[in-house]
Amino acid sequence: MMAEYEDNLADVQQSPVPEFFLFNAAGTVERYTSYSSSLTFLGQYWTAASITRGGLKQDLNFGVTTLNITTPITPNIAKYIPNQPVEPIDVTIYRSHIDYLDQYDIFFRGKIKYVQLKGKLASAQCEAKNKYMAAKIPNIIYQSNCNHDIYDSGCKVDEFAYRRVANVTSIVGSKLYFSFTDGGGSVATGYFTGGKVKYGNDLRFVTYATGAYLDLHIPFDSKVGVGTEVYIFPGCDGNPATCVGRYNNLDNFLGMPYIPETNPVVWGFK
């Protein structure tokens, strides 16, 4: 009876919300879970580890978001100890429910900024992806491609006019397969590269596209699955030919297409 009581007590005390920590350093991937036992999640085996995290913190201007992780010294984390500089380590934290592991949220995504040792553990400070989007750069620079972002106030292309409606047919990691449901025809390879996908208020950028699938910069959470209707918007590579051929928008093109690719002051003329 005593053993049965202790087993039941352990079941009650286990958190129903396991978290999953993925560390990726140049393709070397490590997967750990804060749950008391190892789990299979997203089709992969996640090793139970004494890994915890703090809360999300923002700077005074509500810009850069940081997060501290306390973790055993894993092989990827160990790279930070004797070596400087090191290859950047991407961190993704998922939250799920022990009874519904097919449903999850991406709680955090960013990079490790630095690591400190705490006995046999390491404390890693991470910076969210939005830090890299907040870097200060000139509004306009001398370049052959357009300085505008597609659909911004300078570009002035109406995104609604180019929106396509599609159903998700399959999701494999960051790859989203789809079929159009708006009656429109197929598109050329690369048409959606640099564009975006919207589901409600959720937005993902397209890093690569063919006629069959989109490769997203971050996968959607589990609320987007097979049969979900999404909106897909084409991208722009900043080339004047794309501006004219795809959007007929040369009047708003802000680039210098005939600027030399190499600096003539440094390399001279050929």
C-alpha cells in the first residue's frame, strides 16, 4: 500500500505542462525536456534533464526580450566555456500538455548570448529573435535592390490585392504544404519567397517557396494543421524587374540598379 501511495503521489506532483528545450549549434541538435521522464514529442526523443528557465524579461523600451535557462553542461553548452567566440546556439522552447503532446505552443525562440557556470550547472542568457529585428540601420542605403519592404508605406503595394487563400495539406517541421482554394492558378517557383503566411493574428515569413510548399522561418503552433485555411502573400527580391513584372510598381522603386557591384575606388575599373 505504501508503494502504491507513493506512486500515486508522484503522479499528482508531476507538472502536466512539460517544456521542451531544443539547442541547435550549426546542425548539432540537442533535445531535452523539463518533465520528470523522457518523452517523444514532434516525432523526436527528448531526454529528461534538470533544466529550468526564468520568466521573460524586456528592456526599458519593451524591445529586446531575454530569458535565463539553467541547464546541465551539455555538449553544445560546453562549447561556450573554453572557446570565444563560439558558433551561435539557437534555442527553441516548446510548451505542451502531458496528455496532449500533439498540441503545443512555441514559448521562446532566440540565441544564447553568454553562459556562466554555477557549480555543475550552466546559466545561459538568451536573447529573443526580436533583438535581431530591432538593430538600428540606416533607413536608406546605396544599393542596387529596393530599400522598401514589400507592402510597407514606401512600397505602397496593396497586400490584399495579391493575397491567396489556401488550405494546409501537410506540415513537416518548418515546411508547409498547401493547395489553393481561391480558384486562382498555380504560381512560379519563388513567387512566395520573401512573402508571408497569415492565420488569424499569427504571421510567419517565407524563406523559400516552390509551387508545392513554403519553408517558414518559424513553424506555426499546433493550432495550424491539415485543413486549416491560411492566407499567403507573395514576396519581392527587391529587383526592379520583379517590381515591374510582378507588381507594376516601378514608380515606388527605391534602389540604384546601376550602382557598381564592386567599389571602383578600391578595385578600379575593368
